[in-house]
Amino acid sequence: PGRLQHVMLLTDGVPNINPPRGIVPMLQKVKQKMGGTLPCSVSTFGFGCDLDSDLLVELARMGCGSYAFIPDAGFVGTVFVNAVTNLLVTMASNVKLRLAPLSDASMAASGARGCEPARAAGNGIEVDLSSLQFGQSRDVLVRMALPPAWTAGSDLLEAELRYTTRDQGEPKSAAATGKLAAGLSAEDAEA
């Protein structure tokens, strides 16, 4: 608690030893053992041109981190300054956004993405946003179907954000409901 945990995986090529079941399945197994979340985020950095970029991208995605391709020494400084800066301005980790439709509206989980694809949670969805940085916005778009009897000003969406701050290990949460802008019809909203 009180410290941001992050792994920076540096490589100059493809793996020379693989677990019998493969690297990605083994990382999935570790995540499942830990309740679906790793205790740290994982970013991957590939040096040179002989890389298994697909593997590095997948490991970073599963670790809710980022992937950086470093073709030559000229990019090292830029890539690491950006990576460390993003870590230093991280204000929360283990960020999960739960969205639930209200007023007989419905939503599809297929369109929303965070670190991992959205998953069903009750009558709504949960999106894993991994971490939040000070001064940086995060957008989540969700396709919703409005009920035929919908009227402007009705609450349509309930949102709950759960997260852990760097200074405390205890999870926190914030909740809100949302309305569609007045003067917008259900047909306009579907367009």
C-alpha cells in the first residue's frame, strides 16, 4: 500500500524459452489465481527490429500497461521519459467503472473497452480502466437503447467508479447518475 507497483519488461527479441502452455496462457492463469487482477501493471519495451511485437502488445494489454517499440538508441530517452512521466502522474490504480442502465434503457457490452473488454455485471457492464492519471481524461463510449417511453431529463445511466489511490491501500468509490441532454430525442440519440 502507498506505492504504485509496475513492471517494465525490456527485451531485444523473441523469447528463447517458453512455458509449455505458452506465455499468454500462463499470465492468464496467474491473473485468475489473483482474482482477475495482477498486483501491478506491466509495460513492455521492445528494442530493435527482431521482435515478437504481437506477444509484447498482448502482455502489455493483459497487464493493463503499454507497449513501446524502440527501433534504435535515438528513441530510448523519449520512450522512457513518457513511461516514467505517466507513472509519476498516476493517481489511482485498479480502476473499475460499472455502468448500469436506468429507466428501462439497455446497453450492449460489446462496444465498451478499457484495459480489457467490458464484461457483463448485473444488468450493466464493468470496464477495467487500469489506472487514472492526474489531468488526463478517459472516455468510455457505450451503445444504449432507449425505451420508447423515454422523456428528456430522465436518468438513463448509473455509474460507479471504484479505485485504489497511491496514498492508501483501501479501495474507494464514487457514484453518479446521468441524463441525456434536454432537447435531444431518442431518435437523435440513436443516430
